[in-house]
Amino acid sequence: MVEGSQVDWAAHANDAASIIHEFLAFDEAVGKVMEFAKNDGNTAVLILPDHGNSGFSIGTSNCPGYDKLSLEQLFGAVSKIKLSANGIESVLVNTKPEEIKAVFKEYTGIDITGEELQTLLSSKNYKEGDYTKVGTSNNLAHNIVNILNSRNCFGFTTGGHTGEEVIMACYHPQGDLLKGHVMNRDVNNYMQEAAGLEVSLQELSDRLFVKHDQVFAGMNFTIDKKNPDFPLLRVKKGKNILEVKAFSSTKFKESKKPLKELVMAKNG
């Protein structure tokens, strides 16, 4: 499986340039996959997102008559941006105030105003910890994005996920394509059939994952909900402490001695 994961982060941040660059990179990856699939003759390809994000569109009040603009007028400014907003942020936090204007132009082609400079300076030392809130809170990356978007013709409706239907593309060497308006479960059923799997997704999930209270029965475990969106499972056994973040397979261990056995657990 190939995932273009950074496009989601870019959309949350309303970072138009990064969205476009990530799509181009993903398109290149798909090209390599299709080349392999056609040469192999035994590979099906399914391309789709798991959800929409940000309500990204061409056309804003910044660009009256945008439907009649040339490609250069629509994409010229955004094509000059060399880094993502987060990349520019990482540069600016280490840049002297008197050099920010020149550095910003170097990476974006934009001459910022004095007012925009003050906005950047006022947020220079604030980095949003939650990537889903970068597009809405007063952090440096968000203020960079606002400057970039004020010079282009791209619009957004939100900094969060959106509920529209998503597109899907399919390739099968024998032409057995998944077509039409389908539900997510139909995608799973198609992939199971194409892969020749004889067990259901639920059966596979039951084999591979188990609830934490079963895995760590008899041990002292708690769920830290200081961040309700990303709770943390903390397990203690003697001097050993194991931490498992929600939605992650990463485990953190605090101990002088290694645990004899680590078990993959489903947090929740």
C-alpha cells in the first residue's frame, strides 16, 4: 500500500502549495505502480482517499473572473513557493527579525508588507502541537499560510475533514473493475476478493488485535486522557512502564531492564 499522507496535513493547514506538490508526488508514485501492474499482469490497483479535507477549491474573492484566467495567472504564484508552510516556519524561527522579509521572498517570491512582518514576528515562537488545528489557531505556520493564500486563487471552507463523496480509480488486468457509487465496505469486499483472502476483515482484525484489558490483565494500567483526542495507554509491571499512544503502533518503554515480551494492543 502507498499512502500520500502529507496531503492531509497540508489540507488541515490550508496550505495550497503543499497540497498541489503532494498530489504531483502521489501522481508520480501511481505512475510507477501502474507501470509495475501492467508489466506484472497479476496486480490490481485501487486509488482513493479515505475522506475529504478542507474544501479546497480554485477561485476566491482575491481573483475576480478566475474562470477566465490563464494557467500562469492561476498557478504562477503558487509555483514559486519552494517549501511547505511548516518548512518555511522551521526556517523563520531561526531567522533574525531584520532578515525575515528577504528570507520569506527567497522561499516564496513574495514581498511581505510591514504589517505582515509584524504578524509573523508576533507568532514566531508559537508552534501548534495539534496538526489538525494549524489552519485555525494563531500560530506561525497558519500566519504564513494566510500570506501565501492572499497571493493566489485557491480557497478553503474549513481546516478539518469534509463529508463529500470521494473519487476512486481502479485498474484490473482482466478488467474486473469496481464501478459506480460504492460504499467503503464494498471497497473492502472488492480488495478481499481480488487478493484471494478467504476470511473477512473482521476475522482478520480479531486475529491481529486484542483489547488492552485482555492483553494486560493482572497488570496496573491506566488511560491518560489529558489530551482527549489522543489518549495514552500506560501499563506498569514492577519497575517497567509501557506507553502506547492512541492510533499508533509506537510503544515507549521506561525501564532499566527490557520487557520480556511486547504485545501489540488496540488502545480502546
